[in-house]
Amino acid sequence: MEVKSLFAHPIGEVTLDYDNAKLVNDVLQAKDNIKLEIDWDCEVTSSFREKELNDKVMCEHVDLLEQVTDAGNNFLNKVGWCNADRNYVPVDWWFNLYENEHWQEAHHHGVHDLCAIYYATPDLTPTAFINPNDYTFHSRYQKNEHLTPFTTVEYRTTPQPGKLVLFPGYMKHRVPAMQQNYDQRRMTLAFNFAINNGNNAVRLQKLLDISKEV
């Protein structure tokens, strides 16, 4: 019998060459300026709604933003979601700081075609990506010893400094609660992409221009 695996959901992983020590230091200094509370059901310090603060931090890390942009378009080209006539740019970026025994509930990034997570620190707790078909009956077999592409409910990736994970915005992901004794804070940067229609690239271009003036 021939069994076909149809309608795949892509996740990309790549290691970027970047000075994470400076990035972590800059984010830790900036976190005290966060004013808004995040209404997520988890313990995290996030700059999600602080665009001005995020741009201030990213002005010092434009090279990272450019690497993320290149990696995003490379990913989209590989999976066939892009072509020579259009490219994508990050339109949102923010940082997340987690304490020991951190976790985050399952969530997705809505309408964005592409999203990314960049890990600036090592961590023992993975990020779990949830099979978009987890609501179907096959999830009852997830505890089997021999998982297949048709029964696997989660894909887990372990944070390492410099790792960038790219995924479609509809894909839910979470940080599972795990008991650990880890002194290092978990620090990530998150990105949402959109098609570069000129208007979407204004924020990115502004940072590029500022960085050239420094």
C-alpha cells in the first residue's frame, strides 16, 4: 500500500553569526523602560507593544535584522511561498525575557505569512510547535512509541544562541512548563513578516538609515 504525506507545514532552522552578548546586555538595559502589561497567560517580560523601545534597541543591531530578513526570504523561496517579483520584510520585532521555570501558553501570530524566533541565550526548555491538525482524531495516538508524520502532535526545538526558527504565522507554538534550575534568563526576539509593498518597509528602512548615520 502506498501512503502519501500531503500538505506539509514547514519550519526552518538556521544559525546566524551574531554578537549575542551585546544583544542580551542591550535588552536587559531596555527592559526597565517597559510600561505596558502583557495580557498573556504566562510569566514573561515582553516589549510586544513598545514599538519605540524596540526600534531603539534594534538600531544597535541592524545587522541582525538584515540577517533575519535574508533568512526569511530564503525560507520562503525554498518552500515556494515567494518569487522574484515580491519579497518579505520584518514589520514587527520585540523581545521576550523569561525567568527560571518559565513557560508560555500556546498561541499563533494571526494573519502574518511568516514569523521567526531568534534565541539569544541557551536554555533547557524547548519551544514546541503544534501540529495544525492536532484537533483531529489522530492525536489520540501521540503516546505511541513509534510516532509517524501522521501521529506526531508537536515538534520541539532546543534554544541555542544564534538559532533562528522560521514558521508560518498560523502555526501555534508554546514554551512547556519544565522543572529546572537554570540561572540564565531565557531571551528571545520575535519577528513578524509581511510582503514588501513599500509601506511595510518604511520602519525597516528608517532603522537602516539611522544606523548609517551613527
